[in-house]
Amino acid sequence: MGSLDLPHASSFKGGSETFLRNVFENILKTYLRKNPTANTIWELVQSVDNEKICYDHFTFRTFKVDGYGIDSLSNFFMDYGYKIGGVLDFPKKKVRVLWFSPPAVHVPNDGHGQGNGPLPRLVVAEVLVDELSPESQEIIRKYLKPEGGKQAVLSSILGSLIWEKPTWTDFKQLAKESEFAAWTLIHGYTMNHLAFAVHRFKHRFSDIKCIKQYLEENGFKLNNDGGVLKVSQDGLLLQVSSISEKLAVEFADGVTETIPASYIEFTQRLILPQFKDVPCDEIKEFHRREAFELDSANHVMESTRFTAQA
């Protein structure tokens, strides 16, 4: 099945919403456990004015080869009502991205987190393996055995690679052509990053500029590719992301090196012009700017750049 030939989404039935939320909760726990700096930021946000956290999107990376691509993750979530929202193509990176909108669920006014908050959008990227050099393709295919992608969601929950851990030699060689592919080879289906829904915050952090200032004042490194505050052309989508911290990893050949892990993002979706007169207490998600901006997304991806930003 190709990455765009995805099954039709079904609606929630029975207790499946609870199950889906539990899946997200465990994916989140694994991500926070494996990324100390992201966890620190997550805890800081929650601690300020007892803020109730909501998420804009969860992002993952995959390989488009032998059933390991976008659909290896998306099929599961589409069974629970997620639908394709749009496509983003990054030909220079040899990457394609699909984002998925969540099913409609009842969210109380104070709903938050994975318990009763809005479900996050999903953003799933795939490396277009067939467009890489023969040498890079050989490295990737050496590790990814047929049919392994069926365990993608479980891999994301556990934070464990489906395939054997690569050698430093293979990782380094692959990174010369595609850092995106090398990151995916060593981290697999572990969540690449989460994005807070800034527009749902109630207190000090309800303005993304305040968040940017707070993080900078507290010494967190922010992605300045394209500017620290990334603004869509229509001015309605604002994004700030951290730089991935580098963590020590022991590779299969016994070499230990520090490499980029995951990062964390803040996303603010402003109200669409046609809804500017809707009372604040009546604003819903559909009143706000939807989708993603190609240029901004391209810059945000640089949060996992292997070399330091200037």
C-alpha cells in the first residue's frame, strides 16, 4: 500500500477513545523519558500558574520502504477517526509529510492533557528512500526487514527500535547525505517532537512571544533557522521550537557518540479574520488557522541539525 493509499477513517465506537488516549499518553511518557531537556521544558510550562497543557500536534519520522512509511503509523490512527489534512513536500530533503486532523470529540471547557483535552493533530514524515543514493539505500535496507513496520505504534510506545541498532560507521555515512534519514535510523518511531497548543493556554504562556522570552531567559537553546519566531505568510500561524539536545548513544560497533535526540515546539494558531467578532468564550479550534506552512515546517525540521546553529 502506498503512503497516500490510506484506508477510510472510521468513527469512534465503544471505549476506543479511552484506548486511543492511553496510546498517546504512553507515547508521550516515552518521549519525555528519553529527552531530559524536553521533559524539563514540559514541567516548567505545567508549573507556571498551574497551566493546563494541551497539544497541537505530535510528529514522527519514518522510511518509505517495505511498509515502514507514513501508513505504518497512520493506519492505526485512521482506524480511530483521524483524517488526512494535507501534504507537505520537501524535495531537497527527499522527505514527504502528511498531517492528520483528529476526530471530533467532546472537550470540556477546562479539558486538558491526554485525559480529556483535544486530541493532537498528527504529523508523519517519510524519507523517500528510493531517491537517495544507492549507498544510502543499501544502508537503510540492510536494517529494515520486510513486514517490520507493522509494529510501528508499539515501537513508538516502547521507544525501542524495530530493527537492529546501526553501527556508527553506517550512521555516519548515511548522515553525510541525509541527517534526516540518519536521525530516523537511530531513533526509529520514537516521537520526534510534540507541539504545545499555545492558543489554549490560559495564563502567562498564552502569548508565544512571552514563551520565547521565558525560554531564552532561562538558557534554553532555540532553533533560529529562519528566525526564532517562525511566522506564516498570512501571519496566523506562529511557531517556536527548541534545539534537540545531544545525548550519548552507544552504536552496534561499540562506538559511543553524542547525537541529536528529540525537541519540543510551541504553536499558536490565531483566529481567522472571518471569525474576529466571535466572543472569546465561544472560540473553537475551527475558528483558528488550520494546517501548516511549508517554509516554517522546513525551518522547524532544522531543530535536529547535527551541526550547531550560528
